[in-house]
Amino acid sequence: MTKIVKAETLTSLLVAISLFMILFLAYANWQSLQNKQANYLYQQQQALQIAENQLNLKAVNEPCEKMVKQNNLNFEISCLEQKIIVIFPLGKVEIGTAE
């Protein structure tokens, strides 16, 4: 009588599942970091555009805005003599003015 040999054992099955979970968690962590970076860059780009708009307002002797709401995000703006500061949820941008 021939003995039937199983192709997998409980140990090899647990090792395979563990390796899959390690790879999955590593990918999920990497994806989370990529999403955070993309969100920061997107908000930073919006803040730079707002700062550029404030420079244009200064150029035509109009007062700077104090706050802008864009894409459900609040951007606080400070127009000082030599710089414009735009604070956004994930950081801030400072632009020096050349006068």
C-alpha cells in the first residue's frame, strides 16, 4: 500500500501566510507614506498659487486676503512687509517679496 504524502503541512501553510502578511503590511505602509507625500505636495502647490495671488494683489496696491477656503481646506495668509506666509493644514509656505 502506498503512503499518501501531503503537499503542504500546517507549518508551511503558516509560513506562507506570514510571508504574505509581511509583504502586504510593507506595501500598505509604503502606500500610506506615498499618500501623505502626495497630499502635502498638493496642498503646498495650492498655497504657492495663493501666495502668488497675494503678490499680484500687492502689486496693484490692493489689500491681502486673510483667509482663503479652497477645496474644503482653509489657508491662512499673513502679508508682511518683506514676505507672504501661507499656512495650510499640513505645513506652511513663506515667500519673500522683492521690492
